[in-house]
Amino acid sequence: MKLSVLAAALCLAHTMASAEAMTPEQRKEAFRKLVWHVGPAAEMIAGKATLKTADDQTEFLDEKNSRRFLELTGNLPEDGNFILLKTDADWWADFSFNPSGYVKDGEKIDADELLKTLKSYDEAANAERKRLGLRPLYTEGWHVPPHYDTATKRLEWGLKLRSEDRISVNYTIRILGRTGVMNATLISDPQSLDSDIVSFRKTLEGFDFNSGEHYSEFRPGDHVAEYGLAALITGGAAAVATKKGFWAIAAGFLASAWKAIVAVAVAAGAGLKSMFSRKKNDRDAG
């Protein structure tokens, strides 16, 4: 018998509260206990794509362990996510697939209008985050305005977000495929973002949709999404896909889509790099 919506919400709130109550050392130990896939390896993402990791400084989590990772980093723990971590840097990335169908890419992007739209969602999105026991996040502005590459079929943008007294950046890449869109989000500090983007893009050289899933493999009769590129940025795609009220779905989409870097670890004077250094040293010693 499935849990009721209320019981599931109470269970989620309890789980997230438990993670929030952890000391920095307890949280670090919980990170180290996750089942990390150490590169080089070929990792499957949502049954739609493969990511080849190049070296042992790149680590990957399957769906189950990614859910726990999101919980430990103060994000909504959802299924369908896959985490990539660079242990020699202070960034991580989240991958998820949206089976929306084929998204036509002829739409013109207006960065100023999109930013106004995103800022107008802050109140509703943070109400949803509060209900879920998450800290509020506020839209600060573009670090990198949205732009689309017709050759790679990638839509990219960098959004600055404020959480309490901390600024973080979500650098997002939407990779268009035949049956949907792969969402790849880099979570980084603004101070290191430019170099982290270079590192992230280098890592994505190992990404490829599986045979039959490439954008170029579209065939007449395939499902076509009811929205374009702009909706992939603002969350409107989620509302259309679920056929529900725009505000409710957009708020829920943004509440979970915005990811935060590990603020607890940073506040304790130890970022992701030092958090995993002991684990890597133990592995090398073995």
C-alpha cells in the first residue's frame, strides 16, 4: 500500500530535518559512505545516455545514492537524478532526463525578459521550498546569459542565486535529444565558476545520447514538445508536460531545480575538495 501524500510529506520533512541537524563532521562522513563510482568508467544516465569519465578524479553516483547526496546538500531529494563530482575541484553536477519529446529549437531567446520572469517566481518558489523544509533562494541575475548552440544542440546559461548571505551559481546545460532533454547543472562558487565551466565542458566531452536518442535521429511521427527553448529555462515546460496549473508547477520545478553548493562544508572551512581528500588518500594507500 502506497503512503498517502501527507505521510510521504511528513517522511520527507523528517529525513531532511535529520540531515539538517548533522554536524559538519557527520555530514562529511555521510558523503564518504555513499557508493561512488570512480573513473575512468562508462556511466549510464536514465537509460538515455552514457557519460564516460576520464580519470579517478571524476566520480559518479547512481540514482539511489544521488538522492541521498541531494538530501545532504540541502536540496529536494528526488528520483531520476545522477550526480557527478570532481574531487580535485569544488564543483559537482546534477544530471536528469526530461522525457518531453522533441523540442524545436527555432525560438529566439530574450535574456532580459527571461530574467524578469525568473525573478517573479521567487516568492512562489520559496513558499514551496519552505513547505519542503528547504532554505530560500533568490534570483540575483545572469552570470552567463542564456545562449543556444545549433551545432551541439545545447542551451546554456549561468544563474546567480542568493541563499542567506551566500552567492552560488547554477550553470545549466540543456542537451536536446530525440525523445526529450538531458538536464546537466553545474553547481559552483562564483569565484571559480569560469574555470569550473571549462572543466565541466571538458567532462561533457564524454557524454553522448544512446543510439536512437540523438536529436538528429528525429523521425516523422515522433512526439514533439508543446514548448520551445525559453520554457526550458523558466520552468514552463514542467507545467505544460503535466497539464497542471502553471504557477504551482513552476514553483515546484524551481524549488527542486535550483541546487545549492555544500554550504555547511564551506562554512566549516572545508570545501568539496578537502571533504573527499581523505577518501582518495585512503584509496591510493590501498
